[in-house]
Amino acid sequence: MTNHAEREKVTLPLLQLTDVSYTYGSYLALNQVSFELEPGELVVLAGRNGAGKTTLLRCVAGWNQITHGHVAFNGTSIYQVERAMRRNLILIPDTPPFYNDLTVMEHLQFIARVNQLADWHEPAQSLLKRFGLTINHGAMPAALSRGQRYKLALCMALLVDPQILLLDEPFGPLDPISAQQLWNDLWARREHGKTVLLSSHQSPLNVRPDRYLFMEGGDLVADGTPNDLKMALHAESDALDDLLRATIEHVERHDPVQEP
Amino acid sequence: MLPILWLRFKQMQGTANYWLRLVDYDTRDKDVMNRAYGLYLLGFMAWWSVAMWAIAAGFIATIGGSLPPTAQSAVLTYTPFVVLIGLAILMMLKLQSSPYKLSSPDFAYVGGSPVQRVVPVIIGFFGDMVLPLVLSMVVVSFMAVALNVRLGTVGEIAAALRSALAIAPVVALVWALAWLVGLARMTLPGVRRWSALWLVPVVLLPLPFVAPGVTAWPGNMLALIMVGESADLMIMAPVVLALVAVIALIAVLGDRINMIDVADESLIFAKLSEISNLRWMAPSVYLRARSQFKAAAYKPILRLPDAVGTRMLVARSALTYVRSPLEVLKLLIAVALVQGGVAMLAYGLPPLLIIVWLYAVAVAPTSALIRVFSADADDLFTRQFLPINSLRLLLADAAVPMGFVGLVSAVLWLLQPVAIEMIMPGLVLIGILTLLLVLCRGGSLLKLTSMRAHVSYGVLAVIGLGVTLGAGLVFGGILAAVFAGALTSAIIASLIAEA
């Protein structure tokens, strides 16, 4: 019995979504979405505006209460372990808010000490340096540019070092150099067995995630590695924009609702 | 002068249009039916204002009939202090940045125009004063009704009208003096950058003990009219003369200010005036935007202490209040509410006053109690970094303001001449009322119960604090209120813990 339970525990996915639906009033924003994330995966969630990417990330993070389905973190519903798992599942929204009374460095100090991280100072300095915020360490976040604010949010999340990092449109506010730097950092996290799920319309040049999840109209319409999707969709390449275009065309051709 | 007046008139018209369109009246529509509807609205609003005032005055007269005979002497004693404290606070505000502010269009059309600076400054002064003037006239008219019940209905109304007229020059003088010091700062470039200059008006507070005749004079005149000891409005003539003199000085200083400095200190005002309608339609959004605009220009003082876990939350909360001293001043409103609640039971004040007290509790701006918690609870991004339940977070975040309110209230309580056996129950009740205020404020930010329902602060406060004070009034003692308050606190706390 114990061996069976242990075997089950070992094979459980890190994050599992089963038939997740979410409605805003009568509008169905997510329609029975199911997928799994394993440790050490870097997954890109893509889709057109309004496809449901942000809503999905918010449901995964427990920010929105799903109307149907199940979200499990290590086999347990996130609503049962919500507080305990907060540190292990962090979502950075596209415009993260901050405390108006704390400086950049104090944000890092505050969250590190509240989470009882002992040796926080050196990693915090290192993160600020990597994201080019050292010079702003004494500034108030409200004085930072949009890109710098997103970088501060990244520093906060990376300092806490969650098991799963969820990022909503991370490349939008960043310059191309910072975007490439961020991708490298995310890839390094993946190498260390951490999982990243990010939504994006764009990605740095010549990079590929482990998997793409494509959404359209609240449905998860494609899930696979770049190469598998390229073959299945007959796309020009395995780049994000080509795969997205091919996915949309495929959905519009095959979806019976879209047919005249 | 005329172009500036015309500009301000058009701006006022624009604001009025916004609100009138909400009741389906369009000022640009010259149709007869539309104009008739406008007249109807005007008549209805006039009737509604008078009727509401009369109903409220009738209710207040009932309470006034039960006021102890000491109430009039208390008004005579405390009114000058209230006026002086109001003046000190207003001066502090006007010393923080230029009293005359420019909106975004004003940067170009007023700040950059060759118009004499005195003109927009004087117009700005009167514009800034209108709303507080009207509000204070209404409030003082109610107070006069309560204090003059012995004169009958006609006498009450006459006293209310006299008091409303008498407070106008007092409020205007207070506003003018605050503007004067604010403008004086703007004309002295060396002084303008002193960061602690805004604290200087604190020196006014001990003045009533040094020179009571001078400092208490406008407030004394007002108090005499309010309590009905003088029916002659001419006693306010010296106040009016002083007002005219101060306005003349404002004109002199107003012409010497540098519009570049004014523009520099108007940036936040200009941004906020672009979303000014949100102040009434969505106050929380407006307040958040305001605090963000202010935060961008803020120079942090002191450093975040190095603590761990919950103690870090308390340390951060303390730092926030140190960096926002005006929030500490706002906590005095909570002190006044707690004192009012305890006094009602301790002195056996008229039971009907509980309605006024609960109304004050529901509408008074006591959100300074949960300034830190609201930042933590409102934003899910920052909340996810705080791995504790909402009750622990609320208590940690509000420990500093609760301690301040409890301590100040306790000191004030100990200074009062109450029976020795009342002291300890009174102190416990102070603690419970402070805790309840915090729990009600905090609970209103969360989704409570398994229904994940939002319960507004007003509802929570009226139920939580109403049950507490009501138990004290019904069972005739502070101890009953203490037990009821403890029970109510436990219920609300458990709801917050599960939120």
C-alpha cells in the first residue's frame, strides 16, 4: 500500500489542470482546459488577444476561482493548500503593483525576511545587478519605468525561488537585450528543475521552449513541442509567430462553429 | 482678469455638465423641454436640500434636548481650540506644496500667459475654499440647533442661520492664513526646499496657553453665537476685517510667486485633476492613483529594520507610518470615535446619540488604520509573497496604528474625572473598540464567508460596533459592552481568518 502510494506520488505531475472552465458573468473565458506541467519545463502559452491566456494564468495561480474543473499542485487542489503553496507558485502580471512606501531594495528585503530567507542580501544584489536595477535600489517603484517595474517584479519572484514561475507577457515591457537576458535566466531555471509557464505574443529571436500551448476563444487548441507542432500544423517554421498563425488557420478550417 | 474668470467659468461649466448629464440634463441643449427639466431639477434640489436639512435638524433637536447643561460651556471652551488645531493642520498642508496649483491645461494657458499672477491666485484661493466653507456652514448649523433647543423651533432656525453666517468669515480667515504662509514659502526660494518646514505650525498649538486672548479670539466669537449668548453678528466684524487684510496680503504675495515653482509643485495635482471625477465615482481608484503619483516623488527617510517573519510585517508597518506622518494625524479620527463610544456609556449620554455615533463611525475616514493591510490585501501580486492568513496579516499590519489609537485613547481616558472602578473597564472597552474598528475596516477588503461575499465597511461597522455599544446601553454598563464587543470581535476575526 505504502509502495503504491509512493509510486503514485512520484508519477504525479507538478501542476495538473483538469477540465478547467472560467466565466466572467455569462462569458465563457476558459472552456474545459486540461494540461500538465512537469518539473524542469519551460512552456510558452500563446494565442490572440482575448484568447484566455491571462485568465488561465490567474486561475493557475489561484487568483481567480475557477467555475468548473480542478487545479492540482503536486496532486493537491490549490484551493486546499493555497497559503502553503504561495511561495512555490508565483505569478507576475503584465503590470505588477508595488508598495508605495518601500524602495526597490526594501521590497526585496521585505519579502525575503517575511519568507524567512536567511542569506538574501547577496542574491538580491546579484538579481538587481543582472536586471540593471542596482542604480535604482534606493528609488521608489513608482519612479521606475514600466520595464524596470517588471524587472523589479522578476527580482522579487526569483529571490523567493518558486517551484513554478508564471509570467504574463514578460517580453512586452522589456527591451530586446533584457528580453534575451530574461530568456537565458528562465532557461537556467529550467536546467535546475524549476518550471516556467509564460504567456507571450513574442519571444526573443532563435529561442524555442520545451512546449507551446496555443489558445483560441477560451479553448486550448494545441499542445506540443515546437517540432511536433510544426509537423502537425504544416507550419513554415517552429517559430512562435509561424506556429500561432498555422494554429489559428487550422482552427478556423476545422472548427465546425466557424464554418459557414 | 476677465479671461481667467471666463476660463474658470468654462471649467466649472464643464464639471457641472458632467454631473448634470448623469441626471439626463444637457446644458448645450436649448430645447424648451430640456430647459424646463433644468428648472425642475433646480427646484427639486432646493426643496430636497431644505427638506433634508429640516429632517436632520429635527432629529438633532431631539438629541439636543437630552444634552447635559455642561454642553454649552464645553462648546465655549473647546471651539477656539478646534479652530486653532484646524488652522495648524491646514497650514501644515499648505506648507507641503504650493497652495495655488496649476492643472495640466493651466501650465500652458495660465502659467505661461502674461496675466498678472495675483488674478489666478485670488481666484484659486476662493475656489479652494468653497467646498469646506459650505460643509462647515451645514455642520455648524446643526450644532447650533442642538445647543438652542430651549429657544423653540423659530429660535433654533435663527440660531442655525446666525451660526452658519458667523462661521463663514472664520473658515475663510483660517483658509486665508494657511494660504498666506503657503505663498510666503513660495516667495522665499531658500526656505522653499526645507523638508521639515511643514512641521512649523505645531508651534501654534501651545499659543492658547501663552496668549489666550489673541489666539482664541475668532473661535470665541463663533462659539458665543453658536450657543446663543450673542445674537449680534456684528461681533464678527473684526474677523471680517482681519480676513480682508489677510486677503490683501495674499494678493501682494500672490503677485510675487514664480509660476515655474508653482508648476513644479503642481505635477501631482495636475495628474489628479485629470481623473478628478473618479474622486466621487471610484474613490479607491482615485486614492490609489494619488498615492502612486505622490510616491514617485517621495524621498524615503529611515531604513527598513531587519526583522524576520511577522516582526518584519510590524516593522514595515511602523516605517510606513513614519514615512507618512499625515496618516498618523488621520488616526486621531479613530481616537475621537473610540472616545465618543466610551464617553457615551461612561457619562450616560442620550441613547439616541448612538445613531449619530454609528453614522460617524460608518462615514468617518478611518482607513489610516489599515493603510498597510489594504496595500497587502488589495494586490494579489504582493499578497502571494506573504505566506500567512489574512487575520494574522491584518493584526501584524495594524499593530502599530492600533497601539497608537489605543494608547492615545487610554491617556485621554485616564485624564477624565471618572469613578475609579470605571477606569479598568473603560480601558478594556477602548481596546475592544479599537480592535473592532480595525477588524471591520480589514474585513471589508476581503471576501468573507464560504459565499466569498464582500461586506462593506459601513455594514460591518454598524453591526459590529452597534451590537457592542447597544449592549452597553441596553444593559446599562461598560462591562456588557465589553462582553458583546469581545464576542463580535471573535466572530469577525474568525471570518477574516478563513477569508
